[in-house]
Amino acid sequence: MISILRGDLMPVLKLEKDDENREIEFELHYLKSLTTKERFLIMQNKSDEMKKTLRKRGYRKPTEIVKRS
């Protein structure tokens, strides 16, 4: 049995047993349903989320390498 629950951002797949092929198929179907703008918005949000997490954990932008002449 497959249940698809519609969340705020994206649908959620609920399976009785683990099925990697169905999960991949579901994910691809969802991504195909998005517009290009929506995909880029999701990528931007995830990127911002990762930056915040890295800063929170103490990782910052690497120092720049200064070329000596």
C-alpha cells in the first residue's frame, strides 16, 4: 500500500515496506512536477540551510590564498 501525504512543501511517500525503486520513482515524479523556478528556489533554500548549519557548527568560509609576487 502506498500513501501520499501532501505536506507544506512537498508530498510524503509512506510505504509498508522499504522499496528503494518506488522511493526513487516517487522522488523523480515529484521533481518533474516542479517548475524550473520552484526547483531553483528549493536548491537556494537548501544551500542557505547548509550554510547556516556549517556556521552554527563552527565552519566558516576558508581563508583566501594570497599570491605573493
